[in-house]
Amino acid sequence: MPEKKTKSIIIVVTLLLLFVMCINTVKVDAATKNFIINEYGVLEKYIGRDKIVTVPDTVKQIGAEAFKNCTDIVQINLPEGISEIGQGAFAGCSKLTGISLPESLISFESNYIEGCYALKELTFPKGVSKMQWDYTQTNGLESVNVDEQSEIFSSVEGVVFSKDGTQLLHYPQNKKDNTYQLPESVLDISLADFNRAKYLKHIIFNSNVTRTIKDNGYSDVDGSTFLNGALESFTVPEENETFGDIDGVLFTEDKREIIAYPEKRAGVSYIIPKGTKKIGSWAFSKNPDAVLNLKYLLIPDSVTEIQEGAAYVLYNQGFGRNLDISLFGKKGSVVETYANKLVDIDFALKFGYYDSSKKGEAVLINATNPIINKGGVLILASVVVPLSSNQTLTYQSSNNKVATVTLDGVIIANELGVATITAKSKNGKTVSCTVTVTLPSPTIEFDSGTSSAINLSWNKIKDAKNYTVYRKSSFDEEYIKIGTVAATSYSDTTFPKGSYCSYKVTANYKNAKYNSAKSMYVQIIIPDVPEDVRITKTDLDNSVQVNITWSPMLYSKGYVIYRSTSKNGKYTQIVMIESAYDTKFTDIQLETSKTYYYKIQAYSKYMDKYIYSEFTEVASTEVD
């Protein structure tokens, strides 16, 4: 009996131990089931739907886009041991209101909270040594604080500075103050990114802040530093030896260069003061969601330099001309040259003649010799100077069959030909422009694309004898002619691989004078061929898995992997990966005693159509 009792006790204890082990196993599984964590402790993806997420202690790094678009999450708790937060880690978590950052955190990459509009405040621990902010991305932050024990950063009223306070490093986009005065300690605002600080209306400089002129002549503080869509004025104390202001517009101290015109400054017209020599980069630019009050910019003869980007719109993916503004300057001046510069690459800025040396009343219109598509319209913007004149103008066309003009200055293009449009003030002052009506521009479309051909098409234009196709593969180059065809389609087989290409087309008339203007562009991204393809094997208990990795490629949206059991045989697509950053795949559907061959394509997208790169070299491995 005692022996049986002892055996029973042993069995019961064993069962209890097994039960406890099972419970612990369940707990571990439950804690990690929604997290994809690699062997290096990088959290690659969260796949759960919880509102409050506690990241497992085994995680050492938050990978790129790990929580992207997890719209259920309200709070994320990060454990001690995490040192880095990857690019776009929490992007699109629109309901996220809190992130607990561990003391072990050292750095975070740009865009990590892009689209987190419910997140109002962040406090960074003392160990953070690297911060990256992307001024083109939006979030909900009103305040950013730094632990007082940090040896690198500091914060005052939710604004981030260097430890000694000499550099202003980050101004939150949603900080509610409409006026901000630079602390006296600040010497450098080149990284301040006031961009998108949508409540900020007035910036008051201190007497010490300065800027640096680079070797190329451009400054580290220019109009792009302040593009928030809300600024009304700058104020600079007389003691400042670098900056100055005239009526709320930011200039250099000597008033020879205009640095930034506030996007919401009152008034539709602005005459740059005589004596100004230079218009700085981004001086009259805006964010795409900003509505400028300024419509007419009158530039004196004294201006001899206009830096690139002086009148641009800053977009998330680049920039383009600020077409809200009409420039007026002397015929043959740098103003006219700038307005018409790169006309084939982007739209030309609207331009009209203005001679600041002449006194008395003058009528200005924002067109010199415009070209209008048949059936199109052109809205003239007219100004009477002095600006206080406030006169009503009348308009007249010399040939109503070719072009008519309405009472408020809208030109309507009727037939191919030439007409003169004249604007006249109440006092008899006139100004004229010659209008040429041409064939309408085709509407170009992208049909399909492969690694060997880009296929384009466009609508048929009445009376066109043929069409010319143009291409460019760099922003700062002109469009070049690549072919002329009678058909309404074209296949480009000579485009540069691993780049982007922009296409335009013209409709050509029997008299070249009436050829259409170049069409709107269609821009195609052609991704690079994936590089650094590596294959390894992992032996499991009853099978083998093949691990494939490669480097992320420029311009790609994702990757397609193909597999075959013969190097020169038929390859079958086994997976399409829909992320440019996901550059690994594990293949487990394998048979032993076979050699498997793999090749990869990167792809990009235009609308709902795919463009594929060339294939990688074939890589293989034998499964024993």
C-alpha cells in the first residue's frame, strides 16, 4: 500500500508540473501571438486588434512600419531594452493617444508618427541621442518634451532645443500659440521646421539668431523654414545683425535680400521695395494646402538675382511652381527669365511687364504673348499701378473669330489663328498681348509597362497630321523628342532602367505655328533590379525551409518572387510582397532531393497598373 500511495503521489505531482508548464506555455504564446519578431529581437509586424498594446520584453527594436495603419490602437507600451524605433513605425495609427517610451531608447527615424492625429504629447527619455523629423509629414503633436537629465537635448514649453539652447530643433505642428518669440539663447533655427505649424501667425526673432550661407550661395535658413500656411508677419529687432523686416516681411539686415513672405500676409498685391537685389529660395512659396492672399508680385529693376525655388509649392513628394502668383517685371529682366525657366519641365509662371522706373499710372496684365489651346480659356489678371488706383478695366479683341474676351478678362479661344487682346483703364491707359490659338493638347495615358517597354496612348486630335512624344528622366533636364508617329500610341523601348520617366506629347498641324502645346505629363517609376540576393537553408525536424533576402530598391513598391525546379525551365510566381521595406521571404512548400531556382522582380505602380523591373540573376539551393 505505501508503495502504491507513493506512485500515486508521484503521478499527481507530475501531472501538476505538466499542467503548470502548459499554463506557462499558453501565457507566453498569448503574450507574443500578435507579434512577428525576428531572431534579432526586431518587431517586424503587429497583427492584432487590441486597443492597448504591450510589446513583449524580448523585443529590442521596433522595425519599419511595424504598427503601420493599426487604427484600433489607443496606447502602446514599449518595454525596457528597446533602443531604436524604425521609419514609419506607428504611421497611420489615427486613434493612438499615448506611447510609453523606455529609458533604453536611443534613436527614432523619420515619419514614425506620421498620421497619428490623436497623439498630442510625447516625452523623450534622457538616453535619446538621435531625433529625425520629416517636415512634409503630418501628426497631432502639440508638445514635445525631453527628460531634464538628457545630455544632448532640452525642451521649453513643448519645443525641442539643443542642450545648451542655441539650436531650435523642433517646433510641434499643432502647438496652439499663434505667436512665438525665439529665446535669447537661440543662435540657429536652420532645423526648426516651423513647417505646418498651422496655428503660428507671428514669429518674433531675437537679437542673436543668425544663418549660414553655403558654398552654392544658398542659405540654411530660407523661405522653406517657415512654410506653415498661417504666418502673417515676422518681427526682427534692430539689434539683429543678420535678419531684418519691412512691414512684416523677412529680409536680410541690409534689406538687399528678401528671405520669406508670410503666406497669410494681408493684401493681394505686393511691390518689392526698390533697392532689393535678391529674391531668396522659397521666398514666395507655399505648402499645397495653403491659400495665399498674394496674387500679384511686382518686382523692381533693382532685383538682379532670383534663386531657384523662389516661387514654389512644397509637396510631400517634391515641389512644383506656385501658379497662384503672377510675376511682373521689366522686359528682358531676370524676372522674365525666371518666370519662363524650365517651361518644358513644369508650368511657366504667369508673367507680365512692369517697369518700376516709370512714374504715373500704368496697366499691367499677367500675359505677354500667350498660347491657348482651341476651345480653351485664359483668365487674365490685370493690375493698375499705383496699387491705390482701384480702377475697373475694359477689354477688347482684334479678332473675335479667333478669340473673344469677356468683360472680366477671360479669353476664349475659338479657332486657330492670332488675335490681339487690349486692356484699357478709365483714364485711357492701355496694355495689349498677342494671343495664338493652337490645336488642343492631347491627354496622354500610361497603358502598360515592363522592363523592356513603356506603352503610352492619347486621344485623337481633330486636324492633327501626327504626334510627337517627349521624355525626360531627371527633374532638372528638358524634355527631349523621342519619336513622331501618326498613330495615337507609342511604345518606348529606350528608356533608362532603374529611374523615373516623364512623358508629354504634342499634336502637330500642317502649319507648325499652330502645333499644340505639350500635354500634361504622365510620370512612370521604373524600379531598380533587386540586389544582394542571398539564400540560406534552415533544417527543421521534418522539413527544410529556404530563406531569401535582398536589399530594398529605389522607386519600388514591392517585389515578386518566382520559383522553378529547372534553371532554364518555367518559373512560377510564388508570392507578391506589397512593401518596399519587406525584403525577405521564407519558402516552406518544398520537396527533398530537389534543387530550387529563384528569381525576383521589383515593381512600382501607376494608378492600378504595375511596372516591373528586370529579373535578378537566378539563385539556387539544393534541398537534401
